[in-house]
Amino acid sequence: MREMGKKLGLLAWVWFMLCGFCVGRFVVEKNSLKVSSPSALNGVYECAIGNFGVPQYGGTMVGTVVYPKANHKACNDFDISFKSKPGGLPTFLLADRGDCYFTLKAWNAQKAGAAAILVADDKVEPLITMDTPEEENAKAEYLQNITIPSALISKSLGDSIRKALSIGEMVNINLDWTEALPHPDERVEYEFWTNSNDECGPKCESQIDFVKNFKGAAQILEKKGYSQFTPHYITWYCPEAFIFSKQCKSQCINHGRYCAPDPEQDFNRGYDGKDVVVQNLRQACFFKVANESGKPWLWWDYVTDFAIRCPMKEKKYNEECSNQVIKSLDVDLKKIENCVGDPSADVDNPVLKAEQDAQIGKGTRGDVTILPTLVINNRQYRGKLDKVAVLKAICAGFEETTEPAICLSEDIETNECLHNNGGCWQDKAANVTACKDTFRGRVCECPVVQGVKFVGDGYTHCEATGALRCEINNGGCWKKTHDGATYSACADNSKDCKCPQGFKGDGINTCDDVDECKEKIACQCPECKCKNTWGSYECSCSGGLLYMQEHDTCISKDGKTEVSWSFIWIIILGLAAAGVGGYAIYKYRIRRYMDSEIRAIMAQYMPLDNQGEIPNHVSHGNV
């Protein structure tokens, strides 16, 4: 009877835990699916994003649907390849639901070369989220290697696609994730629901690995104010009827208010669920204290260091080891201990009570019932818990053109430019391309290379501009070297390609030498002898004459000397004549004028020979 009582208690505990998972409001995250052909299926449909693989958050993917002739449910390996040929659209594999896990269908499709998988429901019902297998089946190595996006479509849409394909119609589909996440402004708010337990199997291991790998990107976003991150921890309460049971006492703190499952699922060995709750609380309190001190990003350091230094396997999962990590990060330990409080007290803990309240979904976000859960801008993330996939999703939460530099890094490029250069313009000779990979997909945008700006539509044409344009592939203009002489049709002060003097052509592909002699452009005087050269000409004169290029004529070398001396003599004689004329003017006009002026002045003070005395009469007034 005692053994049966234990089993009943365990069953009651399991029932309680399952209820904690199941009663919540679960929201199925969706993206849009647009059928562009055939015309009979034109329209936009809903599909549910799978909780594995890498959804292309913020981007789109266009492909052609293929329904296999055999292995319709994709539960076995395919013996054919669905990889698209160069220049062709990616292949979307349509598979039927049933007989195996969704993840196995996706893995088989990916191995066969499909770019995405669409799973058609087998019954008329609301769409569900395709998730990974439960813990006992989650150890398959392929789960973490699934990278293609997946979506569940309705039975009616699946039937319509199969019918169109059966009559030879091509079905083209555009998977659109641009609105799968809200992107209202230049800051992203996201939260991560996790657990300090490191003995719960593959999911716990994936959480720890994600925190370690994502720490650097998360801290960059947080330190520069691009994001607001909040960690959360799921706890459950013990039903009142079981508060004093062995199960509740070992799994809960604060008199059954906050509980967590046993790490090893064995109540008789190892750590208990209450140990997990206390460490979850310490991590939540660490974030609270670090956030109040203006350094919320230290949470990533604490959780990473705690996982490395204090693992359950080494029996270091305890308060002592936790305190050592806290002290190493220079965070106030006393404040954290005050926040944790007394786990044995029959009172509410403000932090854990707030965590339980936050588990309840609000608005577009459903209840948090699955670990781990990532919520971005109040929408639950679906897909692989991987640094690149999550960073791409977070970046999709920024308003377009406000994304930080980390969102444009190589880490999250789509690599669409590797295939046919993404359909963008490129100059293979100069190794310059307009294709740029981003987390939203490739863009065709004329680049800036070595300070030289290219302008154009980015798809068919890009042209170098500016003062240094000739430094990049000679500005796209003609250039050639012959017999040690180099000529170019590029000029930095011009945006066009123009053949240099002595050449003719379009300046881009060709510039041909002009034969000045044959075309009688130069060296045409009677005594001239013309010889064409590449890019120029040579002109000489017969009879010892000298060629003057500016006048295109030949002159005598002696005549040139005589003319020069004659010119000098003319200048000398001209200067002499000017001097004589100046002297004459001085002598006969200017001097005569000055003499008359001087005589007039002197006449005011003394009589001259031809003037009589002038009486000096002074008038005196009456006294």
C-alpha cells in the first residue's frame, strides 16, 4: 500500500505538471504564403511556422513546389535530388502529414536538396505549430542540423496544390516572413524564458550552448541601446492538496508557491526541483540588481560562467559556487541575497510572483508553456535556437533602415549573392559587384569601392563616378599600351568615356588610331612629309626647312633668324623715336607752360621790367 501511495503521489505530481503545460493559451505563429501560379490558385494563404529549422525572418523566399512520386510523407530518405539547377528557382517540397515526426520530414527534405518544406495537414482543423519531439525522442543528432524553413499548410491548400501538379501545372510560391515579427521602431525588446537546470537533456544543453554563443551579440545590442533584454524563468505552484507531500516538499519553495520538475526525474537521488527554483531565483535577482546598476548585460556573463563553473555533474550546483561567480563580476551580493529572501518562508516572493504573472500571455503573445521560449517584440519566436537564426529574427524586429551594424555583418548574411551573383550587376574584371547579402535577403545596390562611388540601378548598370573613378578598372573605359605609350579614354573630371586625341571610337570598348596623314588632318603643306604613328603623327619638311605645327607650315631656318633680328631692330628704332618725341613735347609745350606759370606767381610779389609800380595803399578806418 505504501508503494502504491508513492506511485499515486508521483502520478498526481505528473498530472499537475502536465496541467501546468496544457491549460495555457498557445498562440500559433504564422507567416503568409502567396501562390503566384497557376492563376486558379492565385492568392495569399496562412501557414504556421515550424518550431525548428531557420525561418527567414524579415525576408522572403520564392520557389517551385514539387510533390514526390513516392515517399509522400517524407519519412524515409529520398533517392532523387530536389536541388535546383543553376538559374532555376529553389525547390519547395510538399509532404503529407503523418507517420513520423515533423522534424524527420524536414531533415529528409533538406538532405535531398529542398530549400523549404511544406507539410499539408491531413484533416480540416486550425493550424498548429510543428514542434520538435518530446524529451525521450529529442536526442536525434539531426535536430540541430535542420536549417531549411518549414511551414504547415491547410488540408484544402495542400489538396489544391497536388491537383494542380497532377495536371502538369507549375506551382510557384512566395514564402513571406517580413511581417512575421513587428518592427515598429529602432529598438527591439526581447525576452528569453530559460532554466538553470543543466541535467534535463538535449533541450537544456541547447539552451546553455545558445547563451554561450549568443552572449557577444546580445551584449553589443544591449550596451549600445539597440535592444532591451529580459530573462524569465517558468515556475508552477503545487496544488493545495499536495503541499505537504514529499513531491511538493522536494520540488517547491515558499510553501508550495514556486516549483520546478526534478532535474533527473528521480526523487531519491541528485538535486531536487527546489534547488533548480532557488538557482532560477538567484539568476533572476542577479539580473534585477545588475539592471538597477545600469549593467543588465552582465546577466549573460553570470549565466555562462555559472554553467561552466557550477555544473550539476560536478556537484557544484549550489549557493557557494554561485556566490563566487557573483563576486567575480563585482555585483552587490548582499542585494541579491535580499532579493532571494527566505525560500522556506510561507510568503510570496515578489520576483517569482512577477515571473508567474508574466507567463500568462497578453495581446498577440500566447502563454509561455515551453522551455526554451524566445519572445521578440511580443511575438513568440519559432525556429532553431541558434545564434545566427535568432540574431536574424531580432534584426527583423528593427524598423527598416534603422538596423545596427551587427545586423549587416557576415554572421547573418543570406549568401544569395553566391548564386548567379543574386541577379545583380557585376564587373568581373574589377571584381566589383552590386549584390549585397543582408539578413533580409540580397539587395542590388551600386557599391562604394576604395572611395569611388558607383551609380546606377544595381541590376543592369553601375557606373563609377567622382575624382577617383579611373582608379577602379579605369572607370569602365578603354585603355591600351603600345610600344611603351599608354592611352586611356577615362578622365577623372568627366563622367563619360571619351577617346583621347589621336583616337576615335566609343571610348568604352574601342578607341582606334586616327591616321592623320591618310585623312589629311595635319602635315598638309607642300613641303611637308607625313608619317602616321599610334595615337599621333610625325611631320618633317624637305629642303632643310623647319616645321611649325601650330601653323602646319614649313619655314626657312635662316629666314626665321633674319625675321627675328629685323623685329628686334624695329623695336629699338620705335623706342628711340618715342624718346625723341617725348623730349620735343617737354621742350616746346610743357616747359613753355611752366614758364608762364612761374612768371605769373612772381608778378604778385615784385614788378617786372614791363610793369609800373603799384602803390601800396592801406585804408584805415576812423578812430
